[in-house]
Amino acid sequence: FRSDGTVEAVAGTTRDVTELDRANQALQEADRRKDEFLATLAHELRNPLAPLRNGVELLAVAEDLGAVSEAQAIMGRQVDHMVHLVDDLLDLSRVSRGVIELRLDHNDLVDVLNMAADTNRPLIAARGHRFTMELPKEELHVHGDATRLAQIFGNLINNAAKYTDPGGRIAVRAERQGDRVRVSVSDNGIGIQASQLHRVFDMFAQVEDGQGHSGGGLGIGLHIVKRLVEMHQGGIEARSDGLGAGSTFTVTLPLSKVEAKADPAPKASVRKHRVLIVDDNVDAAFTLSLMLKKKGHDVHATYGAKEALDLAAGF
Ligand code: ADP
């Protein structure tokens, strides 16, 4: 101020907080998605429990073999579903920490695709889909982890079966493109809106189709698939002409030049073994020992390390 009190000069500072604000919003969004994810997770893990419990009760009262095997089949399917969810969860954390290790090998693409298809055959049959595979005549080899490669295509086929109304069509096509192979998994199912296509590979993404379709998943499968494809130096893209128009997921992988390894040595025939089981999960150890005994092995189950060490020497 001047001596007469009028303003002489004004000084100020301006700070651009746009970045900070954006980061803040991104954090809030991530937090919200995680909350949503936890709710979905709880829901999806609980879903198989009701049929499992019913199965247990059915086994207790079943009077004929037919009822027993029906209960068994239901329980088997539900447990498989839970195992699938939990495996995905474990993979998700491994993928985000970057600690997935690939067991690299040269794999025949046909074997990989057959493995992927086989795990989905029960679901495809249950939903009455028509499933076709179009494979190239020449042998193609892919360098990678056979189990993970099968997981990639298995997941895409699984989604195609889930997100297509019963009686649909699912097609797997593989074709060589120079030194790469393109594998597409198409369905004539519910499709994906253009505005949502870029989101399907995001973590926790579940696309709203406006008709309340839910595949009973966690929205993490495609995120894991994309990371696995990238770990194999490949790429993946999703295409759809919109809701109701089906979807196509295409994976491109580099071909390996080395010939596949010779057939593995024939497996030794099953012999009777002495098996010592050690697990502090008493139920797990007990059921495993029952199963192995049924197969004719000599089994001992123990529940602690000390006890196991004592037994190991003599048994
Ligand atoms: P989810 O466990 O929900 O199946 P994914 O990561 O495998 O999770 O898929 C993410 C979302 O992408 C799904 O929830 C679904 O909305 C959409 N999606 C995936 N595959 C298909 C498909 N073949 N047809 C239509 N929508 C699909």
C-alpha cells in the first residue's frame, strides 16, 4: 500500500493442480472398482456353495446309485467353478506383481487348442452350442508355456460359451500369417457395444449389456489373458458389431522355428507306492489318503512336520 492507503501493487502465485487432481480422481475410481470387485467376489464365491450344500445333503439321503452320481456330478461342476475363480484370483495377483514364470517349450498349436477346447466341452454341451475348430494343415509351433497358452484360449472359449445364449455357435480358427499365427475365437452371442470394447481388458471390467447378462465371473479373466499373451510376445484384440451381434477375440503369436520335441517317454505303468501325506489341513490330508488307499497304495497321513519326519525314516 502507498502511504495514503491505496494499492501500489498486487502479487500472487498460481499453481497448476490439474495433475494432482487427476491422480486423485484415478485413485478414487480405482478404490471404487476394488470395492465393487470385492462385492462381486463374495457373491460369486457364495453362488456355488448352495448347490454344494444341497449335494452333500443329497448324498446323505440318496437311496440309489443314480442319485449319488447325479449329486456327484453337480458337486464336481460347482467345485470346478470355484477352483477356476480362485485360480484366476491367484493369477491376478501374480500378474500384477509380475511374478508369473513361464515354463517355455515348443508346443504344437493343435495340442494347445485341443487342451483349451477340452476343458470347455462340458459347458459347451450343457449350453447346447455348436463348436467348430478350423486348423491349418501344416504343423505350427508356438514357443511358450503350454498350460498358459491353453489357459489363454480356454478363457476365450469359456467367455464365448458364457456370453452366448443357449444353442449358439462358437468357432475357433487358426491361420498362419508369415512368421506369426492368428487364432480367433468367435461367437454369435450377446456382443459388446462399441463404446465398451476398449474396456474389456481392464481389470475388474464387466461390461453392462443392459440385459442383466452375467457370466458368473469376476471381470479379471480377460485382463489376465492379455497379460499372458503379452508375456508370449503376442497381441490380442476384441471386435464386435454391437449388442446382439456376437464377438470375436483374435490372438496373434509369433511362431517358433524349432521343431517340437520328440514324444515324451512312455509313462511307467501304475505301481503300488508307499505314500506319506503331510498337511496341517486335516480334511485335505484325510480325503487324499482315502483316495490313494482306494487306488491301492499304502498310505499314511500326518498333520505336523515333526510327526512326519519321525515317520518318514521308518515308513
Ligand atoms: P468375466 O469374469 O466377467 O467373464 P472377463 O474379464 O473374462 O470377465 O470379461 C470381461 C467382460 O467382457 C465380461 O464381463 C463381458 O461383459 C465381456 N465379454 C467377454 N467375452 C465376451 C464375449 N465373448 N461376448 C460378449 N461379451 C464378452
